[in-house]
Amino acid sequence: MTQRWPCHHDIPGGASTSSTGAIVYFSAYFQQVQGRSPVAAGLAVCAIGVAYAIAAAWSGRLVGRFGERWPLLIGLAVGGLATLTLRRLSPATGIGAIWWNFALLGAGIGLCGTPMTTLALSAVDVSRAGMASAILNAARQIGQVFGVAVLGALVYAHLPGGAGRPLDAAHRQLFVAGLHNALLLSGAVLIATALVISPPLIRSRAARPPQRLKEPTHGLTTDHGQSPRPGGGPGLLTYRTDHVHLPAARHRAYRPHLYRPAGSWPA
């Protein structure tokens, strides 16, 4: 999975480590520090999930219009900055002061989903698309596991007895101090991921010259290397350029500007 962008396999782990781990301990913050019920704590952090769902729904359209680069980099940067600004939390901070930080965090992570999937699947041949998808999902799961474990170690580093019980005034401050350290690491991981992947991503985009079709059937072949039959027939219809070899449906979503309505092709 390094044909097109050698660094993209690092993104799901970094994004999942930061986002999932942070969400878990925001819920613990509202319950153990502020004494809210589990339902109230869930409602307090729901802005993350709502913003994530909205941004994820729009990220596919943004990728189709602008490519993977800007939605991915903007999502990582916004998520990282939102995480860092949450370090102003105190034991008495109300949800009204931080809900928009939660929304920005969810939106930033939501913007990254479709670009990561597109990059992973377009980096391999069609025959290996399932393997690429499996590696992507595995990286996400591993990132979530390490996120909960590593950030939890920071949050509860100075607390005797660990998690699962309400805290007194002194221990609340220790929890918040540990949460600040976890948020610092989480935000730094997101921003560092954006900085690390931006040069190779920009170079890979600049190295690909624009591909234009001169006629509707140019570049269309079956998986057997033959021209497609007008009436259909065996063989997977694919679109092949110098850089990619994708199924026609995937290529239409991946590079929609190469397709035009019937009758609109130049003579």
C-alpha cells in the first residue's frame, strides 16, 4: 500500500488514538469530576458525535470536488487545534463554554474518514482492495486501543485507586491536570500527523499530470484487456490511466471530472 502515498497507512492509527481516547476521558471527566450521571455525561459529549456525523457525510463531496489532500489536512489540523484548546478545562467548566470545541473536534475527525479510505483503496490494484480495507480498519482499531490505554495512563497517573468513583476536591484537580497532559499529547499527535503527511501528499498530487479523455471510450477496457462490448458481457469494466487502474464505478467517484454526459464530448 505504498504505490501512491507512502505515509497514508499511519493516519488512521494517529487519528483514532487521539479522538477515541479523548472522548472516553471527557465522559469520565463529567462523571468523576463534576458528578454527573452517565446519561448527562453522554449528552454533554454528544456534540462530538453529531459534528462527526455531519462532517463525515460532507467529506465525500469535498473529496470528489477538491481531492483528498485538503479535507484530510484541514480535518487533522482542526481536530488537533480543538483538542489543544480544551486544555483550559477546570473542575467547574460548564458544557456551555466548551461545546463548540467538542463540535470542532468531531468535525475535524469526521473530515478525515473518506480521504483515508480513498487513499487506501486507490493505492492498490483492484485485486487487493479487500486487503487495503482490512488494513485500514485494523489500523483504526489498534489506534483506538492504544489511545484509551496511553491517554488513560496520563489521566490517572497521580490518582490513587484509578477510575470508576467520584473524586474529592483534591483529586479532581489531579484528574484535570492529567487530562490536560492527555489532551496535549492527543492534539500534538493530530497536528504532527498533518505535518508529516503533507509533503509526500503534495508531491504525489503534483507529480500526477491531469488526465483528459478525448472520446468517451478512450482508456476503457475489460479486465481481460479487451474493449468493452456494447451489449455487455463477461469482464470487469475498468478505467486505466498511467497512474491508476480502477473499476469504472470507483474511477467515476475518484475522478468525476473525467466523465461527461452523453453528447457533450468534443468532436
